[in-house]
Amino acid sequence: MKKKLWCTAWILTGLMIGGCSAEQGGELDSEIAQESQRETMETSENKASEMINTEEADKAVLEIPALEIPTIGIVSEKKDWYTDDGETLLLSASADKVTVEKDGYDALNAALSAQWGGLTEDYEELLQTAKEHYESEKDQDYYFMNYYINESVAVYRIDDRIASFCTIYNDYEGGAHGFYAFDGATFDVESGKKMQLEDILSDAEGFYDKAVSYITQELETQYGEELFPEYQEVVETDTFGGTPACWYLDNTGIVIQYSLYSVAPYVAGAPSVTLPYDEFAQYIKEQYTSPCNSMIAHVMENEDISRLLGIDGKVMLASVENEEYGTAEVTVVSGDSSETVGSFSRFVEGYAIKRADGRSFLIFCCDYASDDFVTYVYEVTDGTVRACDKLDGASFEGAYLGASGKFYLGTDALSLFMHLDVFGSYMGSMKYQLTAEGELAQTEEVYVVDTSYELTVVKELPVTLSGAETTLPAGSMLRITGTDNAGTAYFQLDTGETGTISYVRDQEQWQLLIDGVSENEYFELLPYAG
């Protein structure tokens, strides 16, 4: 079965993280630093143990600042351009803005902000091209597909040493289909320096020789006859040449990501090969492959992630396909312990988290069918498997489908997304914290919703504006911006004013009631999915 990069699937249909211990050395200052680190870690573990032994700590978030790793925040900035009559979308652009959401990482924050600053480009030339294309299609009565250009950042591994990312560029500028490309970026967490591959290698020459051979064999196994006849030459000369292939670090190894048309045709996608830490450890500096003090890393099914967690035996989310029923049975494995979670139409993705108290967790989401998501939390510390939490309807998938709000990733904070049916179907984001018992606790009351869809009021609508109860007249235009999913929806008018709508959910009729009246009587059309 071919190995497909997880983010390619997102592109064609619509992060990643870790923390390694300090480099070992014989210098006096290194020994002092290591001793200080051990003392801090022991103190932190004792405090954590004391917290866990108290009743109040059952749902309290562990706070161990000495060994914290950066929490990454990602916001997608968006802008749309329409025809003069406002009826047709010409161009849509989005770009991620990446920041560090903790103090003490000024250099890294500056580096990430410089690398990914959101919508900083001028799209006037592309907009003009889209206008000209639209005019030519309109005159010939053809269907016009809007242009788009997107830059999305996927976070693969973060720890106290490095932060590794992959940028996915996705655009359509006319033609038969869109185009996508990748760019890896790995940073030193302390200095903010953008690292070259050589920076993490202890034997670059030996690494390159073995990597070329390994990649060639893996591509042949995964893609076979789909490869271009000259793919071996490309691997040998271009992978680590003057303009090297995209690379980044994840929880299992160094990922080499090829671009479209480099070694295979468009239909084969963008091939990637992971160079496992276990296989290439002799060529890589130890601090980048040794067990981590604290980390969070992206996880896919059937990947052994035990190395960075520092757990004996395999740790993975095992997925076994049942071709007869079109399902996959997912099992959490840690050493000799395992627990079957259930059967799903697909395993979506997950994260491995190792906290500074030494406890390790897997947070992952699966899909029963048609985006019927569920997110699980399992503890996998020291070869044990323990179910901790389950959230129906929640997933990580909104991050790749353009949901709004800041996407958080860290050992003490992360974002999940929920399909919300409140005056239409939307994707809302919510920030959670992982409690001492491995439960996911909401840190906010309102799910953030981002939609360009405007609702047209057709009947005087009871609302609250500026804290006062009032009504909106027929003809008003509003966008849903959030909901607590429990009786209150937040909106913004086309004038910029904001307010709330109170509702009651009628489960039998599958509708919302406003003052006892069906929502369908208040709006021209509600964009429900399904």
C-alpha cells in the first residue's frame, strides 16, 4: 500500500511536535546544567506527585514551567475579492500567522513571525488575471471557478531543542487543476536560528550516501511503475543538492518531501520518504534522536513513536483494515499492553504528548463515517494503556478546513474543532487543556466560527445588541461568529455591529426555536449540511 502524506489528502479535499533532552557532554558547564536540570525535574515531579495526590488536582492542569516547551499558536488570515456586483468570488487568499504563546521564547517567536506573518503579499496581479478570466468565461457563458492561493503551516515536532514545520502551498490560477507544494522549516528553540540539515547531522557524508540508497528503495516499493524513468537520477542529484527537497523532523525520523512532477506524475501526488531515527541514528546528533523530557508530535497510524517518548517496546496507534466492511480497527499499543478503541471508516490523525512530569498520552481522532468524528485520550506511560477521555464530534480536522480562531498546540494547551449546527452548519474551534488525569477541559465558553456566508433576515428577529434586547428588521444581513452550543449564538451584522441570538433546540423536529418560532421562519435560507 502506498504511503501518502497526511497533508496531501487535505489539499486534495479541502501539525507534529516533540522535545529532546539536553546534549550530553563532558564540559563542566554542561555537567552543571545537566545537574540543574535533573534537580528541577525532580522538584517538578515531586510537585506533580503532590498535586495528583490531592482531590483538587483531579482536574487541575499541571503547571511545571521549568521543563515547559513552546506552545505554538496559528491563525489563518483570509481575504476574498468579488466582482463589482458582489455576486461572484474572483480570488480567495489565506496565509497562516505563527507565534509562540508562552513567555521566554522571544528569539523563536521573532523567527516564526518573520517566516509566517499572515497575509503580507500583494495579490493585485493575480486578482487582475482572475478578473480577465472571469470576463472571458462570462461572455462565453462558461462556469467560472474562483482563483485561490493558500499558505498553511503544519507543525510536526516541538521540544526544548527544535521546532519543525512544513508549509503547504495550495493554489488554483486557471487550468485543469490546482497545484500544491511544500517547504520544510526547522528552528533551534533557544536561538531561533533556522537550521540546515547539516546542523543536525554528525556524519553528513555517510548520511547522504545511505539516505540516497534508502530513498530510492522506498520510492520503488511505495510507487513502483508510477515513478518517472529518471527518478533515481533526481534522487541522487537533487535531494541534497543546491536546491534540496523539502525536509522536516517528525516523531519517527527525517521526512524527505518531494514536489509534484519531481519523481512522479501529478496523479501519483507528491511522494515522501521518512528516514527513521533508528535506521540513521549513527549519522544524526544524539540530542535530536534521544528520548525527550517534554514533547508533542504529530502521529499517524501504525507508527512506532516509542523512541522520543523513551518507552520500552512499541508505542503506536495500530490500525488494521477490514476490506469486507470498509472499516479499520484502531488499537492503542504501549509495550505489552494494548486496548482496542473501535472500528471506524478512517483513522484521522493524532498527537503524542510527553509532559514534564514524565507521563505520556496519545490524543487522536477517528471518523465513524462522513465526518462523524470522535476524539480520544489514552495514557501510555511506562508500557501501560489507560483510557482517559472521549469527546464526540471533536477533531483536529478543522485546522485544515479553514476553521477560524487560534489553533494551539502544546503539552498544556491544544485546539479541537467541532461541527456545529446553529443557524447553519459550521466548523467551530475550542481551546482545551489536558488535566492531571488526562481529561480535556474547555478553557473557553464560546466556539469560534468563521464563515463568509451571510444570513438574510425575513421576519423581525429578536436579538441582543450592546447588551439590550431588540429586534432586527427584515432585510438585515448577519454572519454567525460563534456559539456556546447550548442556547446562544453570536453574530456580526454587515454594519459591523455584534450581538447574540437566544435559541432552544427542538430535537424531534431537528430545528432551533427562537421565542418558540422555527428558525426557518426568520431567515431566507439556512446553510445546513446534509
